[in-house]
Amino acid sequence: MSETIDREVDARGLNCPLPILRTKKALNDMTSGQVLKVTATDPASQRDFQAFARQTGNTLIDQVSANGEFVYLLRRK
């Protein structure tokens, strides 16, 4: 993950749909091209973030999982 992070959302301990809702709120406050990093612990978030990116047009740059945490990088459309 070598992208410059413009904003971060800590969604650890939150279950669906809260990680996506917090992500959507953060992206709404960002400008086009900025990068958002989201850290979550809900395993279902992997599927949710892929679908969210497809549906919203934001780009899922990267997703990494380690030690029960899932990290997502999204670029604002």
C-alpha cells in the first residue's frame, strides 16, 4: 500500500452495514481523487466493499487482510 492516504476510517468492531455507512459518509466529505483507508474486522466487509465500489463508482485500490483485520483503500470518484 504505497498510496497517499487522505483520510482514515476505523470500523473495527463494527458489523455490517456500519463499516460501509461510515465509509460512505467519509467519502461524501472528500474530493475526487482522494484516498480513504478503512480498517474493519467484520469478515463480511470483504464482499461488502467490493460491491460498494462497483455500485458507487469509487475505485477499490487495494484490500489486505491480516490478523483478523481487513484494510481497504478506496479512491473517491
